[in-house]
Amino acid sequence: MQDVNKKENKLLEYLEQADYYKSNNDYRSAIEYYEKSLEILKTNSALYTVTADLYSKMNGSESLERQLELYLEAYKLNSDNRLALHGLAFGYEKLGRDTVAKIYYEKLLQNNPTENDYYNYGGFLIHCGDFENGHKYFTHRFNIDDINLKYPANETKKWDLTTNISDKTLLVHYEQGFGDTIMYSRFVPFLKKVAKKVIFVVQKELYDLISNSNMFKDIEIVKEENDAQYDVNMALLDILYVLKFNSSVLSVLTTKYLDINQDKVNAYKDKYLQDDNCFKIGLSCSGDKDANYNGRNLDILKVYDALKNIPNIRFYNLQKDESNFENLISLGQNFNDFTDSACAVKNMNLIVSTDNVVLNLAGALGMETIGIYNKETNYRWFKTEGDNVGWYESVRPLQAKKQNDWDDVLKELKEEIETKLNNYNNV
């Protein structure tokens, strides 16, 4: 009895210490005492999930294996522990073990699912290349509490995505970032089979580029919803749900679909680029800082430093910022809209970009591009190996094998560019 009391007192002491450190955001110390508590109390499902969550907050994916061990113990003790199911689904997805992740996602959806659960499952299925089912669940995104995921158009005219509108005018409204508009715009013309007329609202920065691209010649392009007369509206990313398209459809939609006037490209070259025979590489390594996912950005100087000793290359900074670096010529700070961006991209021999709008723009323009991806990608990227990324035929992916470990990627990037440069010089 004395030993039992001693154990209980020690457990209480550990838990008090753990809670104290947790309340002060000292995750490392809190984990130490929660781990000690688990050595004594092995039957409390919630204690395992709390400890796993702290590991995640402290160092993210670096401790993913330990997090999964803890979530599994929590699940064994209580198969209805939603936090454990959520942790297992997310954890196995991050490891690329999609078959196992799907098991826990589906268990989560059988356990008082929330709008967030449906939304997350939709993103997961899209990441697996199951566009049709993924976008069905992804329609729940407007029901969650996220400032980045508000319905973009007049909700009183919101189409239910199923009612026949063959005699109606449909307005499709952009949502989220420029890259999303470029990526999903290729599907807008297919809505002509659904509605009598289609109007596409795009960001003003994209208006000139999209309205002058041949693919949209039968689509009315506007900058503001109020500029159009229409019957019903929908959000851009719901197109794949409406059309019931799956990822296999991209096999005929991955080539160039945006156009830029060659005279404008030439005029841009005369104004901003040095007239030489150097191999021109455009770099873009950062996306929108307000985007709701992390891990895609890379310091542009880190990329430049890995490549700068390759001879006969001229490097151009395509990021829209005011940064100026020696021998890295800034073009982005002069961009007024995406027509300017497209002109710059079209003047390059190669684009090197992380997951951001420049990568999408280059892919849509059919420009040869190397896309640099972290180990954990945004849900859109269902294919990050082989000759192309699935979304764009001209974009060759290079992906980190470990989250935020870019050394091997940059080494491979340098080797690929040296090969391309050798071929260029031999032409």
C-alpha cells in the first residue's frame, strides 16, 4: 500500500510539473514530465495525446515517429479518441503512407466528424490524386473558421453545384491566391457545357494575361463581380467537383494554356535584360506570406549560392520584392501585373521555383521549369516525382527527402543545370 501511495504521489508531482511547464510554453520540460508520468500511468489515452501534441508544437515533423507511437497508444486505449485519430491520419500522411492515413481519416469521419474533418479529408484525397472525391469533400472549406477560406462571391446567388443551369449565366469567382487562379483556370472553359454563358472573375493583376489568352476567347473575363450580369455563381476550386474530373484528365491539360504576345516579350527583353548569350535562369523561392500553409519557401540566396559558380549563367530574381543582391538581377520589383511577369518568364532559358505563383505561371506558359518541393507539400501536389509534376508537363520536380533539408535537392539541382547548360552550349 505504501508503494502504491508513493507512486500516486510521484505521478501527481510529475503531472503538476508538466502542467506548469505547459502553461508557460516550455514544451521541452513539459514533455519530460509527461513522459515520466506515462511510465507510471499507462492507461490514460488523453495523456498520450497531450504528450504527442506537445512534441508536434515543439519541433513539428522532426519527432513525427514518436508522435505516432504516442497517438497509437492513445488509440489502442480508446478507439474513439478523436485527437489520436486526427494525429494518426495527419502523421501517416506526412510520412507518405497514404494507405494507412486513409484508414484513420475514414475512422475520423465515422466519429462525430466536423467540417474541418471533411475539409482535411478532401485535401488528403486530392493529394492522393483522387480529384473527384477529394473536391466533393473540399466543398466543406467554406464552413470552417478560416479567414483564408471565406466564400468569395455573393452568397445569395450561390449555385448548389448540382441544379441544372443550362439556361443560366454562371459566374466563376477566383479564390485564395494567384497560383490557385492560374492552376484551376484551365478548367473554366469546360463549364460552357454546363451553363448558357460563363463569366470568370479574376484578380486585376491577372486580368490582362488571362483575357488575352486564346483558351478564354469565349469566356467573359471581369475584374469585379459587380461588373457582370449573371444568375448564379460558384467558387473556382469547385469546378472539378462540378465536372467530375479526376487527375487522369490532366494528361491532356498539362501543356501550355496561357499566352503572351511575342512583341511584348521582345520589348520587355530590350528594356530589362542584358543582351548577351548567357544562359538565363529565373529564380523564385518565396510565396505569399499570408498563405495558410508553411514549409514551401527557401532563401533565394541559398539557391543562388548553390549555383553561382556555374559559368556562363545570368541569374534573375523573379520575386516581387525590393531585394537587390550582387549578380542576382532583380526583375520582380518592376512587375506591375502578370503580363510583366509572363514576359520575364518567357525570356528565361530555365525557371527554378519553389511552390509559388511563378512556378504555376511558368508551367501554364509551357516554360521549362524545375520545381523545388519540401518533403511535406501542399495538398494540390499529388505527383512530385518523375519527369513532371502532374499539373504541368514542363515542370520537373525535385523534392527534399526530409522536411526542410535542402542540401541534397540543391546538389541535384546544380547537376541538372550543368547538364542543361552543356546541352545549350552544344546546340
